Amino acid sequence: MTEDFRKATSRPVTEDFWEATRRRLLVVQRCLACGHRQHYPRWLCTACGGTELEYAPVSGLGVVDSFTVVHRAPAPGFEPPYTVARVRLAEGPILLTHLVGDTDWACDLPVRVAWRPLPDGRHLPVFRLARD
């Protein structure tokens, strides 16, 4: 293991992702060796195993890949019903997220990123129908 890798892995791998959300900027990791884009953040490229990764902005556009409507809260603070979905971004990576808005959801619907504020100043990326 190289010293650069040790230094890079001494902080949470998601730190830069969450910092970008403070500016309502959606980013995914991009491998500098092969160009592969991935999400969720990790220390290695899932395509080539490279460790030279950067965060790159994405359009925030995508399509619903799969979804489910939750009717029973798993814990206090979750107000059912709500929709959990996999969204495939236009750039390729898939995000596990919430769908928001009064929509009859279906697979392959176009969506765009929206932001849900968090108490600490970060924002949670959620998605709404692209036509909204």
C-alpha cells in the first residue's frame, strides 16, 4: 500500500461527496486511469481497480430504474408513504434515492435531481419527474 493511498484513506471516502451537496452539486467518482464513473464512493475503481479517483459533476438527469413505495415507517421520522428508487444517471452510475412529487411512478420515467435540506447544511439528493 502506498503512502498516498494511506493518506487518502485516512478520511471518510464520502466526505467530498457530502461537501458538494452543501452547494447542491451532484458529483460521482471518476477514475483518472480509465474514465469509469461510479457511485457510491469507494477507494477503488470498480472497472479497473485504480486508486486515482476524483469527484466529477453530473447533470442530475436520469431515469427510474426500479422503485418501491414504502407504506410502513421503519423508524420514527419516516412519514409513509414514500418512494425509494434506483435512478440511473445519464452518465451511467445508479443512485439509491427517494422520488418526490405527486406522480404515478413507473420505470423508465425521466427524472432530475432535487435537494432535501439536512440540519447540518448538507443536502440529500432526491429526484422528481423531469417535467416538473
